[in-house]
Amino acid sequence: MHAVIINVTFNDLAAARAELNELVPQVAGSPGFVAGYWIALSPEKGTSVVVCDTEESAQALTKMTEGAPATTVTMDSVEVGEVLGHA
């Protein structure tokens, strides 16, 4: 399994929360999707962890972030890494 880790700065936290109603089903419907978590670390910063069954699925998911308009969040980083363990 591989995970996509996205760190963001919230431009509008309330709008970002509302946008998740559309985003989560889109991500969950992606090929290879296993699990996803969207986390507000503070009123200004957030992160998401989306686990996919293969590295290829995770890399494909990162393509969804390319060119996304920075309206509710600004993406600070997008990384893919191998899941070494889970519970």
C-alpha cells in the first residue's frame, strides 16, 4: 500500500469543510482507494492522508491535485510514500 500525504494552508476553513462534502466521495471513488483522512491541525493548517492499494493508484490520485484552484486551501506539499504498517 502507498499513501498520499497532502499538507495545506486554509484560505477559508469553513469553505474547505463544506468542500469536503464533494471531495471525499470523489476520492473514495478513485481506483485503488483504501482509506482517507482529512485533518485540521489548526485553524490555519491541515493535512490529509489517503491510502491506496498500489503506488500507481497513489500517483494517479496526486494528478487530481495538479491544477486545482487555490480557493479554499493552498497546497503546501503533496507526497507519496510506502505504508510500512497499519492497525
